[in-house]
Amino acid sequence: MAARADDLEIRTDFSLLINGELVPGDDWLDVINPATEQVFARCPAAGDAQLDAAVDAARDAFATWSRLSYEERAGYVRRYTAVLAEHHAALAALLVREQGKPIAQARAELDSCLKQADDTVGLQISVEVLVEDDTHRIELHYRPLGVIGIITPWNAPAALALNSLTSAVYTGNTVVIKPSPYTPLTTLKMGELAREIFPPGVINVLTGGDELGRRLCEHPGVQKISFTGSVATGKKVIASSAETLKRITLELGGNDPAIVLEDADPKAIAKDIFFACFVNSGQVCMAIKRIYAHEDIYDDLCDALTEEARNAPYGDGLDPKNKLGPLQNKMQYDKVVEIFEATKRSGARILVGGDVPDRTGYFLPPTYVTDIDDDSRLVTEEQFGPIVPILKFSEVEDAIRRANDTRYGLSGSVWTSDPARGKAVASQLEVGTAWVNQHRAISAYVPFGGAKESGMGRQHSILGLKGDMEPQVISVPN
Ligand code: NAD
């Protein structure tokens, strides 16, 4: 396929944000549109001295920023989300071109993170009185940490940057953000817009490769790393942050189970389950990655999900008819193609999809698989692509045991017409969030994060905000 006209001209209108200045990098990164496999943009890559400059700027800005009230900082964040909302259309289009997701999902990513930011800055962090008696008053305060390094992955770059950024700056910290080298552009544009609102140095944006992430973790001027990405990299973040004993929040991968009980109505829930499996072509930490269906409704559920998949066209995310876009990058595409091939070789039954199309772009069809072993790659690994196994069970205890038989523990769901029974089953899942009759429902008021190897700490809610702060006891005798 020939390159599309809009991909022939390479965009270069991107800059790093350091101390309120838009600056070029020491080097360049090429950015590929995964729907065309063409380089469509080039952006700066920061060098060592630029990392030092960004951290110094963030440290200097911290002195004033940390002394502002919560209300004042909330005002900055609200003005920022208003400016981001004015640029919504351009940001959404850029997000599709660098990330691949369908335009409706790019708009939804922006809508939900803007709302989440506005809601977050309405949360109140209060001084807690721990003891008050004749002899003492002991209070628990929360102080900002200093400079927070934010490292984000390529699947939801806008939302993951804004979520972490809002939490950090609202609580009085300043930030250096490093997005994925696969999807740096939306974050750089968000940095440009932040420059119009925030004092210099409060928000700095640096793009570069994985090595820049490692150096940010090692940097002695950074007090915390707020990391979203894979389990393997999360472990490296812990190791490289150890020397300086940084605080760390890790939002890592998942292998979310959905357990469908015999009293669920397959036709009624198929649309929601399908979307939770294949939103962003399955490249979502909390996508449904394994379905356990009771034998009584198994065939009906397979039929209903197959029908949904048949009615979900895939292709360039800029074409609004497409429900699935491409895989985001060649490495991920090759990994998922391997899982497709291994699954077919294993003798598992492909209900729908399964073929690797011979076309330009990292496209794969939505694929459901049955008759597959519990110890297959598709069941045990985080596939992070549009292929999901449907596994049969007859006893719910067996489904719970198999759902929990994993090193992951991000989230999971139970589907039933009896919410009380759903809750009882959900409470036995070893996950950070267990939903009943829904999946992927998050909010600023509810903590989110992983059990087991899916993470450390929580984001969102008061609990998440406190993760960006240091508790301080103040004890005063009467
Ligand atoms: P990744 O771990 O490869 O990369 C994430 C970020 O880490 C990138 O910015 C990368 O440049 C940087 N990085 C790489 N090596 C580093 C190092 N040694 N030190 C510091 N930084 C380093 O992840 P990915 O492939 O971009 O993203 C997909 C993964 O992210 C999936 O596993 C997904 O489940 C997970 N994820 C989790 C959540 C969550 O909230 N739990 C949300 C989105 C994605």
C-alpha cells in the first residue's frame, strides 16, 4: 500500500519543555504511524545535560510551588484542563496517528483523563488528629516529596501522563515526565500547553529512549518515580531507584480474568465483555485477557462474542467506522503474531479471527479461542493484543482457583444476574480491583493499582494522592 498523502510530510514541530522553555533535543527520535508503518514525525531526544537541567528546574520551582495552597494548585490544574479541552480535536488526531487507536477511543481517553484531573483536584487532604488528650496533641500531616519522575507507556499516553501529573502537582510536587519513545508526541504537545499555564519548572517534559528512563530513576535530584509500564521494566525501576531510596508507585501489567456465572445472560453482556477485551486492540493493562465461562452458558457466550467480533471492523483509527486499530509497534505486533501462531499450532479452536492479514500496518483481527490448555502462552502471559481465550468451568471454586493462578493481580470481574453472589465471588479474586457486571470502570475517587506483580501502591483517590506525599507526625505537648 502506498503511503497516504498526510504521511509524506514529516512533522517536526515538537520541543522538549525545560524550565518553561521549548528547546530542541541533543538528538532525534523517529515516530511511526502504526497504521501505515511510515515515519510521520520526528521529535527531540534529550541528552544527559538536559535531564540535569530539567531536574534542577523542577527542584527550583518546588520551593515556591510546594508553598501554594491546595486551592491555588487546583486552580492551575483546572486552567490547564480547560486549555487541553480547547485543543481536544488536534490532540485526539495526533494520538491516533502515533498510537493507532480508533478516533472515538482517542477522544474518550482525553475526555476521561480531563474529567479525572478536574475531579482529583476537588479531593481534600486534611490534617488528621491522631491523639488529643490532657498531655498531647499529635497530628498527621502530609508533605510533598519534591521532584517526581513520571514514566509512561505507549498504550494510553495522554491519560497516563495527565493522571500522574495531576496527582503530583496538586499535592505540591514538581515533575519531569518521560513518555514512551513509541508515543512521545501527544505528551510533548501537552507540555507545550502546560507552559502557558504553570510557572517555569513545575512541569518539564523530556522525550528519549529507555536509557533516559533509567537515568531518571537513578537521578539523585528526583524523590519519587511514578511508573506505568510492564512488570519487567517495573522491576528494573525498583533496582535503579534503590541507590537513592526513591519512593515508587508502579502501575504494571495484568492478565485480568472475567468469570461468567451460569445465571448471566450472554446476549445481554456480550457487548460489554467484547469492548473490555478489545478496546485499543487489547492493549490495555486492565483489559479482559481471560474469560472463564460456566458450562451452562458457555456455547451461548461463545456465539454472542463471536457475533460481536464479526461486527467489529479493524483498520486505520482515523476512519471512524473502525472499531479496532493496529497494534502500536512492530515489537508488540511480532509478539502477538507469535501468540496467534503458537495458539493455532496447539490445536486450540479459533472461534473467530485468527488470520494474520497480509497488509500494511500492524493489524490483527479480534480473535476468540476455545479448547485451549490452561498452561498455554495465551492463558498464562499478558498477551496485550486482540486475542482472548474462553475457558470452560463447571464449579465456581475451580474458576476462582484458575483465575488466581497467575503472578498478575491487577483487576478482574464477575458476571451474573445476582449481584450479591457476584460480590461474594469477586471478593475471592486476588486483584486490586474486582468488578461485578462491569470491567475497566475507574474514577478519581477510587484507588486503582495492582496486587501481586501487577504493581506497588495505588493511584487516584486520597490513597493515591498520599502516595505522592511523605507523612509527617507533629507532636506537641500541652
Ligand atoms: P515498558 O515497560 O516497555 O515501557 C514503559 C516506559 O518505561 C517507557 O517510557 C520506556 O521508555 C520506559 N523504560 C524502559 N526501560 C526502562 C528502564 N530500565 N528504566 C526506566 N524506564 C524504562 O512498557 P510498554 O511496553 O510501553 O507498555 C505496556 C505495559 O504497560 C503493559 O504491560 C501494560 O499492562 C502496562 N500498563 C499498565 C498500566 C497500569 O495502570 N497498571 C497502564 C497502562 C499500561
